[in-house]
Amino acid sequence: MTGILSLMLAVPLVAALACLFVSASGARWIALAGTLIDFALGIVLWANYDIGGAQWQFVEYAPVFSRFAWALGIDGIALMLIMLSVFLMPICIVASWTSIEKRVPEYMAAFLLMETLMIGVFMAQDIFLFYIFFEAGLIPMFLIIGIWGGANRIYASYKFFLYTLVGSLLMLVAMLWMVNFAGTTSIPKLLATDFPAQAQTWLWLAFFASFAVKMPMWPVHTWLPDAHVQAPTAGSVILAGVLLKLGGYGFVRFSLPMFPEASNEFFWLVMGLSMVAIVYTSLVALVQNDMKKLIAYSSVAHMAFVTIGIFAFNRQGLEGALIVMLSHGLVSGALFLCVGVIYDRLHTREIDRYGGLANNMPAYAVLFLLFTMASVGLPGTGGFVGEFLSLIGSYRASSLVGAVATTGIILGAAYMLYLYWRVAYGTSRNPDAAAMPDLNARELVSLGAIAAVVLWMGIYPESFLAPMRNDVGLLMARVERAAPSGDAHLAKSSNVPAASAAHETAAEGAHH
Amino acid sequence: MQIQLLVFLPLLAAIVAGLGNRFIGNFAAKLVTTGALFASCALAWPIFIAFLAGAAEPGVYPVLSWIHSGDLNVDWSLRVDALTAVMLVVVTTVSALVHLYSWGYMAEDPSQPRFFAYLSLFTFAMLMLVTADNLVQMFFGWEGVGLASYLLIGFWYHKPSANAAAMKAFVVNRVGDFGFSLGIFAAFLVFGTVSIPEILAAAPSFGGSTIGFLGLRIDTLTLICILLFIGAMGKSAQLGLHTWLPDAMEGPTPVSALIHAATMVTAGVFMVCRLSPLFEQSQTALTVVTFVGAATAIFAATVGTVQNDIKRVIAYSTCSQLGYMFFAAGVGAYGAAMFHLFTHAFFKALLFLGAGSVIHAMHHEQDMRFYGGLRKHIPLTFTAMTLGTLAITGVGIIQVAGLPSFGFAGFFSKDAIIESAFASGTTAGGIAFVIAIVAALLTSFYSWRLVFLTFFGTPRWIQSEHIQHALHDHGHHHDDPAAEDAGHDTRPHETPAHAVKEGTGGYHPHESPWSMLVPLGVLSLGAVFAGIVFHEAFIGVEGGEHFWRGSIAFDEHLAHAIHEVPLWVKLAPGVVMIAGFLIAWFAYIRDTSIPGRFTAQWGVLYRFFYNKWYFDEAYNVLFVRPSVALGRIFWKKGDEATIDRFGPNGAAALVKGGNVLTGRLQSGYLYTYALVMLLGLAAAATWAMAR
């Protein structure tokens, strides 16, 4: 199986180049074929992934020059995120089939290039290779928003750029320092390096600057609503579905295992920002009139479940965060597709222009409801499994964080159901909205496929948890070993005894 | 295999009817769902009877693994014991009858397959809830019934009021779920498991320990119980989180009978009973349960006395009866709580379906002020409603001088609760007892008021807009699909003079079709006999122990003590029941000017009750409007005026010294970005080669 990772990177790249030399319809078919082949390769990759085997599998190594190397390899966490990317890509191509009319070959090429760069992020085992993929992946996104976006696209992509720029510069400096200190660019080796505690503090902050923007965390989230609003539908799907996961992946891959002491030190910074994000952005989502803005704000709130889970320093939190990343990728992607479906018909994102769609678009109403419920975290959908685990993990770390974050389930229900009510229920306010046809075959297949996976993840999440279990275990072992004060610190600042502490208290109680 | 079929048949039927109705048609969709429910019901009764006979063993049937994360292990499985068996018969019986009833009630509705699919989906979720072996699966069922309830309340989704009610139900329930979730988290933190039997087994060893919560130190088990109880309060519409239930009457009446009376709203009571060994460990939590239950019982009863909408009266009655069940659990009489849940399911479903039959006959008029004199026109419905009223008010004769007692269902279950509260001997129990007696008086009053206003007196139909519609606008298609009622279309256009005088307007109410009358008949049997047949098994001193076999914390001593209470305690519920009847009779039959004079004299009190103690208004001011206002402030003042102003917009202004120049930066940003990235990489390369 050696070489499959390079192959997966090469297929979209070759397809992207091919797209540039053909007609619009040719480009569409090439893009679809390219992404489908990559999806098929992804399935092969998953099928051949040895759960419980070596930590890094499908490893490839080829020196380029000096210390730079073409080093690829994946663990279970990367595998799942690669699967998410290659699954969403063909759906994005299908969603752009008729809605993109200008410069189709370039558009398809940009998407395919982005696919290569995104999955490259998850595959890279060399820190500079990671950096290239991580930063270059944003360029096609700038283009997609800046060229094929809405009326205010320049401002949106400028904002996106400005936020990212500051973060990535700091991260690069930190990376240079780390490589200098450890004498290696290999990520597995860096993962085994213990950085001095003082250095960790500012290294952590430098990485945090980059990842927090990508997540995005409050208060560096304001680029996201604008970017979503201006991006074409498929751009929003990838932005919410995959690009937002890069920040979470960065935290899991770098911040937590490489700087455990610093992660511990900044526990309340992360938790505080996340708690604010959940309450603040949920309330903002409640008063939005633009569908995409509403879902964008809900994404910020959902990504806060990821950060509280990751920095809870326990298995439930971390596994929950990873499942939230996967399920949010699917669900928010699907919600943006749902917006796209009606945007294509009426060319407005204004919620008040719709209403009563359950009448003329019953199939759409059913699927939209399913994704709404998944976003709300209804048990039986993937959203629940992730949120539940990450909340239980955060409660374990601090009851305050657990309690504040859990208010998200109330607020989430409020803004999502209010959205659904205004769009699907009620009487139609406009004759043109009432005349919109139901889903066509393309839309039905795309949304139906995502719905199936969302339910699968909700009913039998073991398929998704099993490949990541070992890697989470290794991460936990590393965090616990490097930060033995972590638990005590958390217990002290939150007054919540861990399970063992509670047992002791009970034992004392029994003695009396 | 039996239990798997029982639980999953309704799900299968829901999927077939919901997704496949375009291919199989309305009739097949209805047949599949109704058939599946009758099959489930036929499977449930033998299980229940086996437990009654002591011939069945409790068991857990694994289905599929679910969430495994470290020491957290959650699986899909079906637990069957006596407590589950009771719920299985209640859920499947009422659901099957409601399915059948809906053939008639929803006959004119254009989206019947959707309705039946939702009903079956609800039943599946409820069955998952009652068969849960761990807290997380219980939460799955909990949220599943919440979803079904949301969909069914908002079934007529073109009505803004229905949508608002549906959303309110879901969000208010989510407030309860917030507590439930934290309860699960805390239980997992303490016990290291979410399995219900393991938690119940381990609970006693944690008595007296404390745990930190939000910076406080609280008794561990009290905290867990109260958090979980907040969930129960939401689902069972207890005071504070009750506001969604009356509004839920926006849903079609069969839904009100099934979900908002007989089954879903009792889930909270079921949860407390299921976890009764845990609650037994915390006297504080039990006291809270008692007070919340008692407060709800009296609150809802006061509101119920002054409502005019027939369904709202029954809704507040449900709320009040749920309060009875809770304080029964609070004083430790779990058997009595479950018994009342069981009997209440029959007579309250009967009352709701009876009300549906009245509404059906009265062309969707729900205001009792426009009823009157209906007993001659719809005698079967009248009989059923009367039997239901006799059951809820607790008519019966107590055991005197060796003669066996006889009574309607509520007589056995409600009186057992009232006596348990007295016999418990605690202060909370004593207060609950007094409140329960007063609430019983009100229950009797509002129940008979409903009967008298609807079935007795002179017809007042002509003032009803719905009846006017029926008389003048026949053939005209209403917006409300359910209101397109066949059978009323051959009506004279001009109202004869004598009809106006009579108040009928010439309108002729029709008795409902057999599909609606059969469920009324079956439930009437339940309302009459459920008490006398099953009271020994549920609350008998020996029978109870024998039947429950540890599935609830059955208190033999309390079961015994209720037979030892003074005679006046035994007689009190009967006395207030008769008093309530007499007051209602005086006010609504003998001298119908009394209510008007009363409201004129006690206007403040009347308005306070009529406006439901102003809970909705208060919540609006306290929660809804501040949330929206905060959302706007955060958005406009926070995101736009602060973060963006000093963030990206400010940066652009700072760097380029003015807005004119930002355009140039904006158009060139991509090159800048690529340049910065390349410079960075060049630095990296330089470093790599320099070493």
C-alpha cells in the first residue's frame, strides 16, 4: 500500500491541471471523476488501515534537499479527517454543477487543488511540509471567495486573509525555533521531544494564534460569517466542513501533545474563550436574518465544543472533540448545501423571503429537518455523540465549564428551530418561494448520502471511534506523563474531584 | 425476540409510512402503522400478565454497541422488568387506540401518512425510553419523544400558533434536558458508569459524601438526583417548566391524548421511579420532589378551573395529576405513583379522545362557552366522558365492615397517593396531603364544570364562529385542512327562528364514526376497572412486593401504613370530591349567573388564574426578550462595532493610513500573502542550508 498517500495527493492535482485545458462541461466531469477516484482511494485507505497496528501507517519518506523531506504518514485521527475531506469533495463538485457559470475550468481546478492541499495537511509528517499545505490551502479558498463569491467578496476574503496572516507568521517563527531546538523536522520526532516549560508558553501562544483563527474561536471569529456569506455554496461547504477542522487538528497534533504544560497553563484561557463563544455566538445566531450568517455563527459555537473537549485533558473530551469535528463537518456542510438548494432557486439568503417550504418541497423539508436536529445534537445523530462526549469530558475537567457549555444545547435548539420554522413551516410569504420545485436527483443524492453518514455516526459511532482510539490513548499517555500536575490543577481550580477522589470521599463517609 | 419486535415494529412502520407513502398511498400507510401498533400491543400484554403472575424474570436484551470511550461504555439494549412491563402496556395500548381513533379524526386531513408516521415514531422513541438500561439510552428516548412531540404539536405547520407552541415545547424541554445532561455527567463522574442497575447498586455507598459543583460543595447524591429531576420537571411539565404543555394543545387532539396526557409527559415520573433506589438515598431530593409535585398539583388545578378551552382544561388537569404522581414518589410511595400513572393513562386518554369527539361533532369549536346540551346529540361520547370524569374525580366507596370496596380507576390510585402523603409522617408529606385535598376539590370542580358546560344546559352553539362557518360556508375550503369536515354540508342557509331561540342555530352535531367510538369504549373499560383489577398488584402490601420485585424501591411499610390512616383521612378525598361536584352543579346548572358574579367580585384572583399566574409574561420579560436583545447587542456592538472596528478594519486603516488606500491593499492581498509565505519558506530554507 506504500504510495497510496502520494497517489491521493496526485490525483486531484493532475485533474486540476487537466481542467485548465478543457471546456466547462469537460472540467465538471474531470473534477467529478477526480474527486470520486480520490474518495474510492480513501475507502481503500480506510479498509487497509490496521486498527491497533502501528501509530503511523502508509508511511512514505523521500529526502528533498538538506533536511526537507517528502514525509507522509497517517494515524487514525488523520485517516478520519481525510475521509471527511474526500467524502465532501465530490458533493461540492456536484453542488457547483449548474450554479457556477463563469470560469468553470478555473473554479474546478481551484477546488481540486484545494483538495490536494487539504488532505496534504493531514498526511504531512514533516513540519515544513505541513506548513506549506496548511497555508497554501487557503490560497484556493481566497480565490474561490474572491472570484466566484457574492457582491461583497473582496472585503470578505480580505478579512479572512488579514486574520490568517498574523497567525501564520507567528506559527512559522515558532516552527523554526522548534526545529532548531529539536534538530529535526519530523513531526513524530517532534512529538517525542520535551520542550522546556518556559519555551512552551510562547510556542503554545504562537500556534494558538494560528489555530484559534482557523477554528475560529471568539473573538477572532468575525471573518467567518463574512467569508461564508460571500462564498459560493460549495466554498461554504468546504470552509465549514474541512477548513475549520484544520485548527482543531492543529491543536490535537501540535499544541496539546507538544506543549502539555503550556496547554495546562492556558486551560482557563481556552475554556473561557470557548464558554464565551458558546453563549455569545449562539445569541448572535438567534437574531440573524441571513441564513448563511446564522449557520456560520452556529459553527463558531459548535467549534467551541471542540476546544473544550480537546483541552479537557481526558479521553471522553478528546474523542468527543474529534467526533464533533467529523459530525460538524458533515452537518454544517449539509446545512450550507440546504441553503444553496434554495439560494439556487430564489437567489436570496434572507430568511424572511422563504416560509412554508414544507408544502412545495417535502423531501427538502425532511432532510433539512434531519440536519437541523443533528446540529441541535439530537441523540441518534452524530452531533449528539460528539457533543455528549465532549461535554462529559469538560464536566470532568471543570463543572463550571461543563455547565456553561451545556447551555449550548438550549440555545442551539432555539436558533436552529427558529430558523427551521421560518424557512420550512408557516405559510409561504412569496409566490416565487411557493413555486420552487423540490430537490432534483443531484441534490437528493448529495444530501441523502450525508444524511446516511450522520445517522450512521449517531447510531453506531464505533466505526469512527475505533480507528482513533489508539491514537487518543497515545496522546493521553503523553499528556499525562508530561503534565502530571494537570489533574490536580484542574481539580483544585474547579473543586470537582475526579472519579477516584469521589470514591475516596465516599469511603471516608462510609467509615464514619 | 418478542421485545425486539415490540420495540422496533413501530419504527419500521414509521419509516415505511413516512418515507414510502408516495409509493404505497394513504391507506396502506395508515394500515401499516396501525397494524404495527396493534401487534406491539398484543406482544406487550402477555409480558405484563406474566409479571403480574410472577412468571416472568427481569432481563436485559442487548441490541448493538453504541458509545465506547475509555471507561464510558454505552450500549443499545432493551431492559424488561415489572416497571418496564407497566409502561409497555400503557404506551402500546394507548398508542394503538389513538392510531385507530385517528382514522376517523384525521379522515379529512391531506397529510395523513405523515401524521401516522409521526405517531409511530413517537411510540418507538417512548418504548426506547422505557426499556433503557442506561441513562444515555433513556436520554435518547427522552429526546426522541421530544422530537415527535415537536413535530406533532406543529403538525398543522401553516398555523403560526402551532409553530410557536412546537418550538416552545422543544426549547423548554431542552431547559430540562440541560439538567438531565448535567445529571448524567455528574453520575458518570461519581459512579464511573451510566448503567442504571450499576448506579442503583452503588448509590448507598456514596451516602453522605459531598462533591464540588460550580465552586460549592454539595451532597453527592442530592446533586445528582436534583439535576436529573430537572429533566423530569421539563418532560412532565412541573411548575416552572410547565409552560409548554397547555400550548401543546395546538396539536391534533389524538396527539394530546397520546403524548400530552397518557405517555410522554409521564416519562418524568417513570424516571424518578426507575431511579427510586437512588432518590431514596437523598432525603433533600425527595423533599424537593414532594414540594414541586404538590405545588404543581395546586397551581394547575387553580388555572384549570377558569379556562374556557376544553382541551386546555384537560391539559391543566394533566399537569395537576402529574404533580400528584411526583409528590407520591417524593413521599416514597413509588407504587402509588406508578399506579396513578397507569390509571391516569386510561382515563385521561379517554377524556382527551372524548373531547376530540366533542370537537369533531362541534365543527372544531373548542370553547366550552359555545357548547351546552350536547348529551342528547352525542350520547356515546357523553357516556364515555362521564365515565372518565368519574374516574378522575375518584368516585368510589371505601371498604366498610368487611364489604369489598368499589370505585372507578382514580378512586384507588389518587386516594392511595393522598393517604401515602399522610402516612409518610414527614412534614413535606403533611403539607402535600393538605394541598392534595384542596387540589382534589378543585379537580372535582373543574372536571364536572367541563361536563356540565359541555353536555348540560341549553345549547349556546350559535355564537360560535366555527358553527357559523359550518352553517353558512359549507363547500368553502378552510385554510385548516382538519376543519374541512365532511358530513356537515347539507345544511340550510337560513337559520330558522326557533333554532336561534334554542341557541343551536339549526346545527346538528353528529356522533363520531366507529373508529373513534371503539377506542372510547375500550378506554372506558380501563377507566372503570383499571383501579379495582390492578390495585393489589401495584400498591398491595404483599402484591406490590411480589409484583415489583425490586424494579422500584417499593416501601412495604408505607403500603401497609396507608391502610392504618384515620377514617377522616380516608373520607376526606370523597368529601371534597362531592363538594366539588356540588359547587359545579350549583354554578353551572342550578344558577348559571354564579360564575359571572364570582368573576366580577373576585376579578383580580380570576384574572390571575385565567392568565396562568402570568408565567408566560414573566418568562418573556426575564428570558426571551433579554436573549434577543443580548444577541443584537453582541452582534452590532460586539462583533461589528468593537472586534471588526479595532481588528481587521482598524488594521487596514493603521497600516495604510486611510480608507482610500485600503482598496489597494485589499486587491493586492493575495500577492502579499503568497509573498509572506514564500519569505517564510526562504527563511526556513536558509536555516536548513546554513546548518
